[in-house]
Amino acid sequence: MNKIEHLEYLSKLEFSGEEKEKFEKEFENILKFVDEIASLELPDGLDKDTPITLDELRADEPQPSIPQEDALANAPKQKDGCYLTPLVVE
């Protein structure tokens, strides 16, 4: 069982012969790219195996971009400060 057939089995999908050839080429490119990333030299003090802690991330704070009135200015229909869209489920 080759890599693509194994992925096909794991995903419970069936690929045509043409799809298998295409995926195999793409999959090989992805693996080469991952190998390139793994071989990169990092600056001193950085280690690929060290996880990032939450303290190292910036605070997630909302950044208002435009006032709500401006965002809704071109809405075809609106109600209570929101876009009004057609019902898409029955």
C-alpha cells in the first residue's frame, strides 16, 4: 500500500487513477517542503522542539476598523444594526 492509498484508506475516500497521480506529486512536494523547514538553522536560543507559551503571544484585543454605521451603509437590507440576509435553510 503506497502513501496515497494509505491516505485514501484513512480518509475513507476513493480517488481515481488520475487523482492518485496528482495527489502523489503534490504530497511529495509537501513532504519536501516539510523537510526543508525541518533543516532550517534557527538563531541561538530558539529550538524547534520548544513549544510557544501563551505568555509569548500578544494579547488578543479587538481592533475596531470602521464604525458600524459605515459598515452597514451599503447593506441592501439591515435590521437592528445587522445585515439582513435571505433565509437559506428550510
